[in-house]
Amino acid sequence: MPRAEREREMLDAAVRVIGRSGYQAASMDEIAEAAGVSKPLVYLYLNSKEELFTACVEREARTLVGAVQAGVRAGDPPDRQLWRGLTAFFRYAAERADGWQVLHIRARTHGEPFARLADTMREQILALVTALIADAARSEHGTRDLPAREVEGLAHALVGAAESLATRAGSDPTLTPAESARTLMAFAWTGLEGLVAGRRWAAGE
Amino acid sequence: MPRAEREREMLDAAVRVIGRSGYQAASMDEIAEAAGVSKPLVYLYLNSKEELFTACVEREARTLVGAVQAGVRAGDPPDRQLWRGLTAFFRYAAERADGWQVLHIRARTHGEPFARLADTMREQILALVTALIADAARSEHGTRDLPAREVEGLAHALVGAAESLATRAGSDPTLTPAESARTLMAFAWTGLEGLVAGRRWAAGE
Amino acid sequence: MPRAEREREMLDAAVRVIGRSGYQAASMDEIAEAAGVSKPLVYLYLNSKEELFTACVEREARTLVGAVQAGVRAGDPPDRQLWRGLTAFFRYAAERADGWQVLHIRARTHGEPFARLADTMREQILALVTALIADAARSEHGTRDLPAREVEGLAHALVGAAESLATRAGSDPTLTPAESARTLMAFAWTGLEGLVAGRRWAAGE
Amino acid sequence: MPRAEREREMLDAAVRVIGRSGYQAASMDEIAEAAGVSKPLVYLYLNSKEELFTACVEREARTLVGAVQAGVRAGDPPDRQLWRGLTAFFRYAAERADGWQVLHIRARTHGEPFARLADTMREQILALVTALIADAARSEHGTRDLPAREVEGLAHALVGAAESLATRAGSDPTLTPAESARTLMAFAWTGLEGLVAGRRWAAGE
DNA sequence: GATGAATGAGCTTTCATTCAT
DNA sequence: AATGAATGAAAGCTCATTCAT
């Protein structure tokens, strides 16, 4: 079997095993066995456990960001962009459940080399969402009355909500990507429209 | 030093160490040293690494749920309940950063015994929020036009948004609990009010 | 068993095993078994294979240099100093055959950390011998007609000869330290006296 | 490229690599790469790491012994024979530094198969030197008053001295083979002449 | 109540060696 | 004649856990 293909299978196996048991708990023995090869071969191709994991995270991050960016089409109206981005995201999380685990749970759990990678990916998504919200505010309003700091907060909230719904969908197979996206659009877009339109909850404290 | 107090100090140390380095990376040696006692004493009191971690998770979960429940006062109007619950939550995450790490990151990263505990805690919070949203819909509307499944989805979204904002606050010390709560209320409550009032985003797909 | 004693026994075992099979060939398992303890204990006390070996080399070097220095008494006439130094050296090599192997063969065979240590030891011995020869030349002659570079060469030759005779004695148990010392004195001192007295072989090339 | 030549290049590479890093530290990968061929080819020609090393040691031993024997011309007077033998030896050690390392350090460091080979070579040299010394004694004296055992000891001393000076020359490039040979002749021949002439150091102990 | 001393089990990594082509 | 692909075996090291005191 040619090297490139074997390597891909190893990454598949690693994502599967690490996604399920975590980085530390996954032993190289286990990963090699899941890939159907011997351990030395894994080392020959991927060099070390750390590099192997890095390669997994990078590949999954590229896949996810790519899918979301492909969904968000610059010309569309903001709500449609968001809707399609979310759908792409939930679809990724459903179809590559182990990959999503690797990105969302496993990578963020381990010091420097991995957490930074996962953060970079998350920040790319956050930037997308931030731009979207700012855009919506501007297009609705003529001028943006939402300060950057607040927009960023909203983006964080939105991304966190999406992550949470993806996790929920992971444990309830009847929840389709479309339904999760609909739920989140209902929650988020209605609120954002309101905000943009000047409706705002006033603290009673 | 009386046993109860020593035990508390051990848990403090364990939460600190595990919160920072993770369950697997934290060695019993390290924890014992951080607690200022010898390793056998840790075993005498807490029996095993697993039980020690379980005790940490349980204590932190009790603390967090307690704080949130104390905030949510049954008689208050729904928005005020939510506001106070969120404030309590962000305050906990800020004041006991290591504890929050243990609950949010560390516990969910390790098989069965711990993930289940963390889930239980999360579900208590979710139940609280779900009830709150249903309540708001009912009080505003007379009848709830929001089906249970959707309310649950909204609750998940809200909780995920809160978690994300807590993480954000963790890496930007200028973000106070109140500001995080305000951001989330702006995001969530405006939308919820809209939903309840029948405003709803219509999918274009 | 108290730590200090155990540690000494570990070093004994390590010197024995490494002296016989060499640094690389000696496994930590083997050394631990020879010391009658478990491998983790060896690591607990000596930290790593490298540090363990370093400790061996240092201890043996100290022992050997100490023995030789104790033999060479500053007040004695040079030939007597040399004779006693050599006797002490051959006695060490005979009594601690494994230690001698460690210093002479094993340590010089491995990069930087160890070779340097062994070299340092050898240089201490060389310095001693160099001083002795220079001294002999001076005392015999009033003035030294032997240039430093040549004296150094002679010292190297003498030390090499001693090492070679020690190795020979190692494989022929009937050779006592005294006999080796006598052989070398016969070889070296007669020549040195001759050199000092101006007798010198003239190259025919 | 014809097999014989390829094989020679492999041995060259092996001597180079093993001479510098040692037998164990040198990996077959490294040697194959240094030889500019693939690993299986090394196995095809040399069968195993052990046989490869054996071939190296044998070749270098043959080269060294051959060079020394070519120097020692049977008809010459003993001192001239020794002088030329030493010069040949130091020249070999300087010109084939890696080969000398292999013989002197690497081969003697590893069990049975190699140490024996190196010993055989050393014994050939020792026999040469022993014969030379006995010869000198006889020719000077009519009858040899030096017992065989002592002559052997002197030969060991002389060879050890030569080895030590070769090592010294290895770390100081200004030392030419001729100078090393001169130093050793000064040291050894003056003494041997004295011995033969009946001058002898009398132990004071 | 508290600890110094000790270990079984397991993990990552490396390397000599061999097929199939 | 030559190699890319693959592996069995073993080594260094760590850690949760337990006695004996």
C-alpha cells in the first residue's frame, strides 16, 4: 500500500481512537492496531505521538473551517450566510463526530502545542461570525451602534451556543443538522435583529 | 489538624493542580506536595486518584449549582431570575477558575465516572434554564406555543453561550461577571422575548 | 534499608554490570536486578541511566585518584613516589576490576558526559606523573633539559604503559600488583634516568 | 558498480560511522545512508550488523598489522626495526583515525566476537615487539638475561605506551607520527638499552 | 496520625531485520 | 541489482499504589 494512503488511514484511526478516549488515554499500540499496522510504522510516518496528534488536529481543523467557509457565501444576506454556515458546521459535527471531539474536547485539553492549534481554528470561526454580526448591524442600520467589544461578546455567545447544540445533537441522533441550525437561528437571529433594531434588555440590578 | 480540614485542603490542592494540568497529567506526587502532606496520607483519606477526582468534581458541582440556585429566586420575574442566575454563574467561574476548569474541561475529558458527574451537574443547570424559558413563554403568552423540544434546544444554546463567555472572561481579566451577564442577556433575552412574541426567523432554504 | 546504603549497593551493581557488558548493553532492568531492587527504585534514587553512570564514573575516579595520590608522598624521592603510585594504581585495578573497566573502557567509549569525566581523571593522573618526571629531571640535573612538550609525551607513554599492564594483569591472575609495578619501573625508570643523564636514542632516519 | 567496490564503500562508511559513534550507537540506517545505498543492500552484502562490524575490524586489523610488519624489516638492527614499526603504527593511526578508533576503542568494547578479533591483532603486534626486545637483549649480550615473562611485560608496556601516544596525537594535530615515534623511542629504547646493559631499578620496598 | 521505602504495570520510542517487488 | 514498506523485540522511563514502621 502506498505511503500516502497508509498515512491517511493512520490519521483516520488516530482521530477515531483519540476522539473517543482522549489523547493521554489513547496508546500508540491502540492507534496502530486500529489502523491495522504495526506501531513502528506509525512512528516511521508520523514521528511521535505529539506530531501524530498535531496532524490530526490540523487536518480536522482545515476540514471544519473549510466546510464553514464554503457555506458562508460573501454575497448572501447576513442571515442566509449564518444559516448556511451553521448548517455546514452541524453537518461536520454529525458526520465526523470523532473529529469534532478531537477539535472541541481533546485538543483544548492539552498544553501549548495542541490547544493553540484548536484556538487558532476557533478564532477563525469567531472572526467569521464577528464580521457577520457587524455586517448585519451595519446593513440594517446604516451605522453600527454596536461597539466592537459587544459584537465580539455576541460572537462568542453564538459560537458557544453552536458548540453546545452540536454536543446535544451528538447524544440524540434524531436531531438533524438542519434542526440544530434552525433552533440556533431562532434563538440568535431573532435576538440579533432585535438588538440591531434597538430592543435591549435593561438590567434590573 | 482535624481530618475534615486536612481533607478540604487536599481537595483544594487537587482542584488547583488538576484544573491547571489535567487529570492524567496531574500526578499524585504533585497533588500531595501541593497539599503539603505525604502521598500515603492522600490515599488514606481519599483512597484512589479516581475517588479523589470524583470528590473534587462533586464538590465543585455542588458549589456551582448551589450558587446558581441561590441566585434564581422562584418568586422573581423570569428575566430577573435569569439575570441573577447568570451573574452567579459568571461569578463562580471567575472566583474559582480552577474549579470551573475541572468541571468544564477536565471532568468531561475522562471516561464514565467523571463525565457522568459533570453531565449530571450540567443537566441540573439545563433543567433550571429550561423551566425558566418555559415559564417566560407561559407568563408572557398565556399558553406556551413553544414545544418542549424547542425549549430544550434553546436552553442548550443558552447554557453553551454562557460557557463560552465564561471561557472568554477567563482569558480577558477586564471582563467582569456583570458584563458577561449583560452581554448574554442582551443576546438571549431580546431573542427569547421576540420568540415568545411570535417573531421568528424563517429559513430560506 | 536506609537510602544511603541502598544507593551504594546500586552503584556497586551498576559498576559490576556496566564494567562487564558496557554502558549501552547494560539495561536498567539488569542493573536493578543485580542490585536486588526494582527498576523504579533505581530511577527514584539515581534519576536516569546517564546520571547513574555518571555517579559510577565519579565514584570510581575519586577512588582511583585518591588511592594514587595517597601513594605518591610529596617528600619521597621521585622514584619511590612513582613506585608507590604505580603500586597503588595496580592494586586498585586488581581489586576493583569492574571499576577499572568502567573508567578505562566504558566511560571513554561514550560521548561528552562520560568521556569528559574519564578524561578529567586521566588528566589528574597525567599531571601527577608529569610533575614527577619534571621533578626527577630537575633534581638529577640542577636544571631541566627536558622541554615541557617532551615531558608530557613521556608522561602519556608511562600512563599508557601502566594501563596496558593493568589490562594484562586482568587476564593473568598470577600477575600481582607488585610485579606489574616492578616491570614498569624497570622499563620506565631505567629509561628516565638515562634520559636525564643525557643518554638519548638518535633517530637513524 | 561492481560488487567488490560497493562492498568496500560500505566498509568505509561503516568504519567512519562506527569509529565516530560506536557500535551500538551506529544504526544500520545511518551506515546505509553514509554509504549511499539502501539498507537491504547492506544486508544483502554483509548479512548482519555483527558481520558488518566483524568485516570492518578484520580489514582494519589486517591493514594495521600489514603496515607495521612492512616497517619492521627482519635484517635491520633492532632499534631501527622498532623505530620504523612505531612510525608505521603512528602513521596508520593518524591517517585512518576512524579505523584506529574502531580497533582500539570500539572493537574492545563489545563482547566476544569483536574483542577477540581485536585481541588477536594486538597479540600479533605484541609478538612482534616481544621478539624484537628478546632479539635486542640477545644481540647485545650474547645470552639473554631477561626472562620471557619480563620481556612480555616490557612488550605490553611498550605497546600500551604507543597506544596512549596515538590517542594523544589524535587530539593534538601538531603531533606528527615522527614526533610520537621519537618520544617513544626516547622513552623506551634508552630504558631497554639500560636494562640490557644490566642497569636496573632496585625497589626500595 | 503520618511517612519513607518500594514496586507492578504500562507507555513512548528505537532498531535490526525481512518481504514483495 | 536494488528498494520501499513493514515489523518483533526490547529499552528507558513514569506513575498509581502499598507496606512496615
